[in-house]
Amino acid sequence: MLLIKNLTKKYGKFTALDNLNMEIKKGEIFGFVGPNGAGKTTTMRIVSGLLKTDSGTVNVDGVDAGTNPGELKSKIGYMPDFFGVYDNLKALEYMEFYASIYGITGNKAKQLCLELMDLVQLTDQGDSYVDEMSRGMKQRLCLARSLVHNPRLLVLDEPASGLDPRARLEMKDILKELHNKGKTILISSHILPELAQMCTNIGIIEKGKMVVSGTVEEILSARGTASPIVMKFTAGQDRAVEVLKQNSLVQNITIRDNSISILFKGNETEEADILAAMIQSGAMLSSFTREESSLESLFMQITAGEEQEVSE
Amino acid sequence: MRFNPVYRKELKISIRSIRTAIILLGYNGILALFGLFAFYVTFEYDSRYGGTVDYASILRIYAIITVAEFGLVLFTVPALTAASISGERERQTLEILLTTKLTPLQIILGKLASSISMMIFLAFSSLPILAIVFTIGGVTLRDFAEFMLLIVVTAVFIGSVGIFFSTLFKKTTSATVSTYGVLLVLGLGTLAVLWAIRLIIQIKMKKFSGDVMPYQTPDAGNWILILLINPAVTYFSMMEDQIGTGSRLTSFFGNFGTVSMEIQKYWFFISVFLQLGVSAFLLGISARLLNPLRNRFYRKKKSS
Ligand SMILES: Nc1ncnc2c1ncn2[C@@H]1O[C@H](COP(=O)(O)OP(=O)(O)O)[C@@H](O)[C@H]1O
Ligand SMILES: [Mg+2]
């Protein structure tokens, strides 16, 4: 359904997307996760025909995004991360306006729009003025709007951001329903747990690169020794960090307020060695544990930079 | 032909907005004041001090009312168009429009059409005031139709400028200021340029002819043709066609040089077509600017 190959996008000298590769098959809900500024919105705007690529190809349902933007638009329903609505327009009229763009008018339009509003749980809201609706309602209306032309691929940029928990839950239900109807969905978020439960696939992007992608199960099982080791210190943390930095099996160090978590590619003997080395250096360890595997910790571990401060 | 969806949406929204009611009131209110003023000057003032009403000068009423209306059009159109695209951008609805089937040109044309409809609506609402002139006579329906045509053409012309800036700039404020700025340049700037050219030529003539200067009007040559895009001059040429003899137009041009009889005779139509041409050009550029996938006008230096 969506095939992105070696996509590169630069804003001036800044490389926002760096040889990004991505594939979404029909019927998948693809969770596109990454910290703020990773390039999710940039990718989605390119897929929706709002941004030019510098190099690489984007293919949506057999249509090349670069050469056939008109055809592309008929395949895609896009919901931006920030969007507005018109004043002085009622919800149903708002829907009918977008329907009319696709040549759907009159009773047919009304019926379709009411159906879609039903789907996003906005039944009986047709007469409300859109600028007076709550944020959650606007978001759902915008989602209904993006479905007006029955697109093959839905591109939803952070649809849950800024919503209260209840509204999030509603959004989740709606997406499940759309999935059951066979829609293919690309949905982004900077919070992984939000997506983990409703997606079939996950792709994690960082600094414009796809770090890992696959089905939720694949990602979890492929981790093996990849879960981080978390350590707590009562003293000598700095010295321990020095020791960790020397060790080639330590691939990633994340320093938090009262703990350090490392990505360690070694077996248990090697674990014991590094523990001994730290103690020898004078660090006072109070705990040293391999974290339980969870998608969330994976995300933390992948998206945490080489060495960075995370305040909690 | 199906209606442009953007056009329909715009009309629906503007009919409901309080702003439209205010514009309608202001437009007709000001026009009515001018109408009353014209009437007063012609009948009350003239007859009191002259004892008679000079029916030859009654056409003045027509001139005053139409000049007032034309001025109102010039001031209203930027307000109607300068927010057209930038407003959607500020409201964050533009991106969504651009991901729909609509082409940038369709969006631009829908916006223009709705602004012009609004202008036509205003012009028609003012017909009762304009009709004052008919009670006296001297003006034909053809003159009226021509004036309405001029309003539409001017709305397209200035409207295209407004839409162009609205597409170019992110902020409605910048677009509005620029559009009024261009209006000022078209209306007064063109005259200023001609005055300046005339002055330069005058100084040069003085230099070459020494102290004894034979009287001769400095001729700005073909530069005078820039007045073709001056809406005020277009209006003036129409008035001269309708209720004048053309002599005032000749003497006006005489300030800057000479215009060939052929051009002067068809000045109105030439300028109308020229202005429509400029409009088409501006709308084309706007559509291009609006296209997110366009190639840049200028290429950034490739870092190799
Ligand atoms: N129009 C732009 N001009 C310059 N830099 C931009 C622009 N849009 C985005 N960026 C930069 O590109 C990077 C990726 O942004 P974005 O795709 O919005 O990330 P995300 O959606 O994952 O938070 C960010 O560092 C951002 O600052
Ligand atoms: Mg984003």
C-alpha cells in the first residue's frame, strides 16, 4: 500500500529525513513512533503530497507520489497534526463542503456525511457550528472529513495529541473500527504505549532514519539481550560512567536523575565483569538489573541519544 | 458546469458573517451620502444662488455618484481578497484543502469568484441610489451597464493583486497592506512617475535651449501608456466617453505628452483588456505559488 525507498528531505542544510525506508501492507495499522523532531510529520506531508522530496521514491497503492500528485490525493486521507475549521459553518456543511470537492452533492452527500459522522461518534452533531466544538470533536470531525472520498490509505499525524484520556479512548475505538473495515492506516505519535495496543506494526524513527520496524511481536521477540541494564548509585556515578564508556560492549548510555541505563550487548559473564570493573573504580552501586522487556523500554533505549540527560 | 466548491463555501460563510452586513451598510451608507450631496449641490445650492437649475450640469450628479462608488470599489476589493489565501493559512485549513482533489488554480479561482460575487452583490445593492440619476435623465442604460462592467473588471484586477499577495505572504496583514500599497502605486504612483519624467525632460530642455526657452510641453513619450493600468484613468476615460466630449481626457494627457488618437479613442477598452491580462498573469503566478510541489522559481546553489 505504501512503499518508501531511500527518502531524503532537507530543509536548507538540515537533513530531516535521511534515506528513510518504510513499507505498509494493505490492512495494516502502522504506528510511526519517534521523539519530537524525528521527521514523522515531514514524512507524512511528503506522502500526502504537501512537500517535495529531495531524493528517493514514495509509492502509494501503485501511484508514484512525485509524478502523479493528482492521483495520489485520491488515494490518501490526511489529517494534519494542527488543523483548523471554518467559522460560520455547521458540522454537516463542513462535511458536505469536502464531499462536494469530490463531486458528491445533494442527498447522496448528506447521507454519506451523516454516515461518516456516525462512524466517528458525532451522531446528531450535524447542526453544531464547527468552531464551537470541543477539540476532541473537531479532531473526530476532521477524521470523518478525511474519509469522504473513501481513501485507500489514512495518514493521521498525532491524532491523539492534546486529547483528554476519554477522547483518546474514543479515538482508539474509531481507529479499531476503521481497521475492521479494512482501511490501511499510518498513524504517528511520540508516545509509544499509545500506539502499541492498537497497531499491527510499528516503525521507530529517529533523526530521519527508520531505526527498527516490523510487527509488534517481531520487534519484541527480536530484542534478545537488547533490553537495557539499569543501575543505581549512591556515589561515584561519574567514575562508573567512565568505566562504561571504555567498554566496547556498551552501546548506549542514558543518564537520568538517579539512575543510568545502558544498552549492553554481552553475556552474563561479561555483565559480571563490567560490574566488577565499576566497583573497582570506586562507584557505589545499589542496584544493577536487566530491565523487563517492554515495548516502552525498547523505545526509550532506541530513541535515547548516544548519551543524554533525561530528567524525570 | 458544476460550481466551484470553494466558491460555494465562501459564499455560504460570507452571507452569514456579520462583516458582510457591516460592509453592506457602510458601502451603501457612504454612497447615499454622496448621492444626497450631489443632489443638494445641483438643486438646492445652484437654484438658490442662480435662481435657476442648470440642467446641463445635472450629469454632474451621475459623475459624483459613480466616482464615489468607484472609489468604494477600490477600497473594498482589497479587504475582500487580501485574506483569501492567507486567512486559510492562518486558520490552518489551507493544508487540508491542498490535500484534496482541488488544484491550486481551482482554489484561487474559487476565491476570486466569491470576492467578485460579493462585489457584484454590493454594486447591485447600490442600484437604487444610482437610479437617482434616471429620475432626471441624460444617462442611458448602456452607460449603466458599462459602469457595472468597469466595476467587475476593476474587482478582477485589484482582486487578483489581493489574491497574489495573499498567496505570497503568510500574514493577512502584510497582504492587506501590500494590496493597498499597490493600489496607491497604480492610482498615484503612475502619475508621479509621469510627473517625474516630465520634470527631468523639462530640466534637460532648459539646459539645451539656454535662457531663451521656446514654450513646449515636455513629452513623456510612450511612458504615458503606464496610465493604462491606472484604474482611475480607466474610469475617467469611461466618463469622458459617456458624458463628455473627450477634450478633458486630451488635456489631461496633454500634461504629459500626446497619446495617439487611436489609442485615446479606445483607451477604455485597451485598458480593460490590459488589466484583465495582468490579472490572468497574477492569478497564474498565485496558483503556482500555492502548489506545494512546484519547482522553485530560483534554484538554490547546489552544494557539490
Ligand atoms: N519548514 C521547516 N523548515 C525547517 N526545518 C523544519 C521544517 N519543518 C520541520 N523542520 C525540522 O525538521 C525536523 C523534523 O520535523 P518533523 O517532521 O515535524 O518531526 P516530528 O513530526 O517527528 O516531530 C525537526 O527538527 C524540525 O525542526
Ligand atoms: Mg510532528
